[in-house]
Amino acid sequence: MAWTEINLMIQIIAGILGAHAAATAVKDHHFGFWGHSLAGMIAGALSGYFLQGIVSTVVRGDGAVVQPGAVDNFVLQALAGAVVGAIAMLLIGMIKQIRPEKSS
């Protein structure tokens, strides 16, 4: 499947939503609305830029490559963006929690 800006936008939006969903589920790694939005947006953009073709590749059991339809492609791109956004938010949250606080 060819790389498209639509798939990139789907993954960016899904990355933001995935980061916020992960922040809601795991309160320990919460670091603010704008922080989650930024982490999800960057992660979604990177996954949309680099993983777009891999995500759209669907292979049957006999090894034949199947072109996904429009709805299938939307779901695959959205899931990839949401998962990468959630993982990025959780990693940043864990790093912020582990890092020692600076006292002035």
C-alpha cells in the first residue's frame, strides 16, 4: 500500500487518543493533558511516517498478500497509532517517575 497523508493523520489522532486512554488507565504515570497530547502526537506521527506500510500489509495463511479495504485500513492505522501513542506515554511517564526530583 502506498504511503498517504490520510494514514498519517489517522495515526497522529489515534496516537493522541491512545496516550490519553493509557493515562486514564494508569494514573501513576500521569503527567498532564498537554504532555499526553504531545507524547501521543509525536509517537503517532513517527509511527505513521515509518510504520504505515508495515501496518497495512495483511498476509493470508498461504502467504498471499491481501490488499485491505478502506475500513480495514482505517482500523489498522488507528490501532497502530493508538498502541504506539499509549506505549510512548507510558514510557515517558515511567521515566519521569524514576528520575529524581530536583529540589531548589
